[in-house]
Amino acid sequence: MLAKLSTRSSLRRRAVTGALGLALLGAGLPAAAADDTGPGLSRFYDQKIRWSACEGMEAPKDLQCGKVTVPLDYGHPGNGTLDLALARYRATGRSRGSVLLNFGGPGGSGVSELSTGGKAFMHLTNGYDVVTFDPRGVGRSSPVSCGPAIGEIIEAADGDEEIGDPRSVLRKLRDAAAACAKHSGPVLRHIGTVNAARDMDVMRAALGDDRLNYLGFSYGTRLGSVYAAQFPDKVGRVVLDGVDTLTEPLAEQGLAGARGQQTALENFLDWCTEDVACPFGQDAREARRQIVRLVGSLDADPVPTAFGDSFSGEDMVGAIGQALYSRELWPSLERALAQLLEDGETRGLEGFVSGGVTFPVRGKSRGNGGGLTDEEDVPMDNLPAALMAINCADDPDRPTAEQITRSLGRLRKQYEEASPVFGRYRLAQVLMCHGRPKGTDYIRDDVKDVDTPKMLLVGTRGDPATPYRWTVETAERLGPSAVVLDNKGEGHTGYASSDCVHRKVDDFLLYGSLPPDGSSCGPENEED
């Protein structure tokens, strides 16, 4: 969820996600008959999950995989089904049921994330089966794709073209939206957070739990909030970490993201300039000016990479944005910037964006027959394609081409004032839903004043992706059920970066021990 769209294949997969994810935050379809009493739904709620070793993927031996079947269309449950991929670690002690995880995105595969990063959640197996899933349209669960049009979307949003010739850009985006619909199949019309939340309630029943215990990060907090509004009497112990906005329009979300990233960058430079090895010297203000000049210089004259491509200012902004997600990456970012300035070496920065791997974009998705898609057949553009599809399905605003054209100049000025580094590259994000059907207004209208047991909301002061004020605003909107934990640290979300947050979240999920509303964790993992 960072700062740029890249036309380079080696940067495309994660850079597209970064560019789109933060600004396009916003929920699916009306919540009528949101339980097993709706006509034709009982067969989905009565199913049991069959677990087995995970096949066809490199996974820890103790990770098990399964699937759950859900209706394609909850309004017409007889009109087709989808299988959703699940994975779990079994409880090591006496189990009180399951805790369901969503790692954010939207568009990220929960199964893959739990497979590679599951160690961070092993303490929860003291009381739970730790379970995650690929939401509809994501990973092995009928993955959406835009095919070759993903490149058109990236190119349409690169550089200054959207300002100089906005109507041409909007035409390209309309054509690309049609290509995404063609390559994605029927699931695209039924994608979005409201349907994903209904899927989670089917999972809850199939797991044998009376109530949903849930830990959601970033976008996963939106999903958890929607679930709480739809199924208040099924809410168990719920934690939302890195809290999403429920109300702000896309343009405002993008501005918030630009400001958050700029603040995170300035905090990094304050830290860097205290080190004699900082490539920008020891003056933080001058370091900020140097960063802006460096981005402009690379845009005007990109440097060659080891793979024969060129590395531009936009590429650098995307790399920095990824690195700012975690304070633990700051030393690596400092070294990568030093390599660029001293030797013209870009590999360190490229690693933040692509992980050093080149991902081709496959053609048409083959995952829309309802069953699970083989891992090797998941389209390589699934992550950005699903991110756009879900966020656009969740967003009710569709300004006309005339409205967009009139507002772009004003918006660009606001974005560049919000961040001289990230602002201009985030502006294109407000265009990404053009040409797609209008999304639901359910979140803005109905996700509020939930009548549920207490839920824990974690906000991090230095979060570059989900600003702390969103935690406060969302807590006020959800009502007395929301309890806020103030994490006075850096990075996106608190569970992985703060021992204090990690402990308080685990204590609540495992033992029901809820910290007082407004309590905090200090910047050095100390309680205030």
C-alpha cells in the first residue's frame, strides 16, 4: 500500500499494490438476511471443513489446509457457489475454538501469509486454532485478473499524463475496467467487503464456533467492522489493528496517506541524521530537501539497473514507501540509499518493492469455475487486480469525467502540499475506480453504533498507512463497544512491532483481559 505505480515488470506486483492500497480505502452489498435464516443458506451453514496437509505449496508441515463453500450471490444462493481456501495451525493446548485472521490488503492471500509468517501468531495456539483464508477473488479463491490490461492501468496512472490529458487517461481506465471484467469472470460482480464478511460468518459456523474471534490488520479492520455491523450477536473477541476509515472519500483518504507517509519519512530522516553513516549528512532539514531533489533528478535522468531497466524517482518513492512500513527496515533503507548515492546501485532499493523477483503477468484467470484454483494458476496480477476490485466495490463515489477533469489541478496542489515526496504519485489513485460500477454505500450509512461485546482497536501514532486519527474516528463511529489502545510507536500496525501491543492483544484474545479505553503502549515497547 505504498506510493507508486511502476511500468517495470520487476517492480509491478508490489508497487501497484502500494500505489492503490492506501488511497482506495473505503463496503459490498446490502446486509439483508445476513444469517443462516435466509432462504437456501442453511446448507452452507451446515457444512464441516475437512482439513489435510497443504498440497502443492511449500508450507510448514504443521500447517493444514481446507476449504469452505459459499454462495456466489447471497441474494440468490442457488445461482452458483465459490470455494474459499483456508489454512490453520491447530491449538497446542485446550482449544476454545478458532481465531480468524485477515492480514490486510485488500487482495493479499491469507493462506500464503500464514504459511510464511505464522510464527508471529504461535502464542495464540495456546488457546485457539489459528485460521486464515483467501477472500473471494483473492489467491486460490476464484482469483480476479485484468490480464494484460494491468499494464495499461499502470501506464495510465504514471507520471503527469493524468494532469496534462485527463480525458485520455480516463478512456484508458474505462477500457481497462472492461478488460478486468472479461478476465475475472462472474466473481467480480460479487466481490467486496460486505460479501466477504458474510463469507466469514459461514466460516465461523463451519469451524463450529458460536461466535467469531477475529484479528484483522489494516484493511482487515474494515472487514471486521462490517462483520460487527452485520452479525452483532455473533461477535466474540475481536481485535482491529491499524484501523481503516469507514467514511472518508477516496480523495481525502489519499491525502491522509500522503501526509502519513511524509511524516514517516521525516521521522526516518530524523533518525538517520543522528547516525554519522547517514548518506544525507547530519542536518534533518537539509536531508528532506535532498530527498526531494534526488527524486526529481531520478525522474529526469533514471539510472540503469543490473537487469537493464531504468530506476526512476517514482521507483525510489515506491521503495521508500515500502520500507517505511516497519521501523525495523530503517537501517536497511539507510544502507540502500547510501548505495544509490555513493555507487549508483539500485538493488537495495529494488528489493523493498519486488523482493528481488520478477513476476510475469499471466493471461486469463482460470479460477472462476467455483472450485479452488491451483496455486500455479493464480494470475500474477491477482494482488493489484483484487485490490482495485474490492476497494471499488466498497466505494460509492463515481465522479464524472468532467468532475474529475475540473478537480485534478486543485487536488494535485493539495497532494503536493501534503507531501512533496509522495503527493504527486498518489494522486492517480483517485482515478482507479473510473469505468467500474458504483460500489455500495453500506459502510458509510450503516456501519456504526454496533451492539456487540467490547472490541479492541489498536492505533499507531507513526503509522504511514492508517493514521491514528482513523482509529479514534472509527471507535467513535462504532460506539461504546470500541476500546482504543494507543501505540506510540512507528510503522504500520502494532502487533508485529510492539511487544506491549502484542502482549495486550494476546491477553485479550486468549483470556478476555481488555486494557482500559485510552491506555497506551510506549515508543520503546513500554507501557505508559
